[in-house]
Amino acid sequence: MYRRNKMLKEVAEKRLSAIREFTELGSGFRIAMRDLEIRGAGNLLGSEQHGHMEAVGYDLYCKLLNESVKEAQEIQPPQDSFETTIDLDIDAFIPDRYIRSETQKLDIYKRIAAIRSEEEHDDMLEELLDRFGEPPRSVQNLLAIARLRAQAHNAWIEELSQKGNELRFQMYEHAQIDTTRIDQLLKDYRGRLKFVIEGKPGFIYTRARINGKEAEDTLHLAQELVGALEKIAKIG
């Protein structure tokens, strides 16, 4: 596509690399997106085409653009904005035997991470069934954790983690919960659930053990406890 030994500009090399990388059917959109990152989206409110997104990527660029538009419109972001993270000792991934294409796999990972409701969870599961067949347990766990993360966020949980036989629920420092219902919640779990206030407030659940092994399924237990915390949360 170009003369041998000819010096190419950096932009030309990047565009040729994109054409070489995206060869699958339907890759035209991805090539266009890569070109957009290379040359920049430009001034969306004018006619200029400049400014590079390569350093931040298209998704982050859109997020920054959205924040800038809201700032220009004097729309303030919510004060109670925080991220929820989940760290449980369970298998939650997409195996190669289920989705072979790395491009498709990354796209599915990204879309699963964006799940925010039961409806979105069900839609994603239905699409996986239709495109790739019955998902293995690790993929079902991945979907469940994505849904659990959204539910935990509604319950003002900043971090849900597993430490040995404990499940820890670290609450957002400005969490809005009905404190009058905490005592009854602790009684419902007969001493296994404790409320801690050292550092950031939160809850710790000590799992039951039989013959040295945990008697409760980690994921189901986490879902149950997040549901209980969601009931005492003031949402909206």
C-alpha cells in the first residue's frame, strides 16, 4: 500500500496498523473509532477537527465531554457519587472455550461491567445464550457480581470484600441509612453480623463453619446480606 523504504508519518502508521488489526466482519465501525482517536473528535460545537483522544481513549473522552457540558450548563454532579468495588473469592471470568475472539470477549466484559439493573442483567444473559450458548458457571458468576455491584451501590456500600471466613461491607462515608433499623438487622443474624465504626463505618459478617469449611455459599450469602442492607438504605 506504500513504496518500500518510504518514511511514513506517525498518523499514517497508526491508520495502517488499525486496518491490519481489525479484519473481522463488521470491523468498519472499530476502524472509524480508531481513526477518531487518532485525529481527534474536534470541536463538536463548531467546524474544527483537532485535538487528540489517544491519551485518554474514546470512552473516557466521552465521559469528560459529558462532565464539561454539564459544567457549562451549570448542572452540578451529585455530591454522593462514589464507586462500588467487590472482591470475592469466586471464579468470575469468560473462558476461552466460551468466547474465542478476544475482541468480542473484551466487548462483553465491558458491557457486563456496565450492568445497573435486573433488566440489564437479564438482557445480557439472553444475548449470551443466543450468541454463544449456555454460559458456564464462571460467566454466570460474572453476571451475578455485576448485578450485585449495582445493588450494593444502591445500599451505599463502597466496598464488599472477603477476608477469610468474613464478609466485610464498608459503607460510603456519607451513606444515608435508617440507623433505627440497624439494631434489629443485627438481631436477625443472631450475632454473626456486627456493625463497626472504627475508620469508615461498615458491617462484618462471620460465616458459619462445619468441619472447618464454610457452610454458606459465598455469592448467595453476599446477595442476601446486600439485600438486607438495601432495605435499610434511604435511596433517592
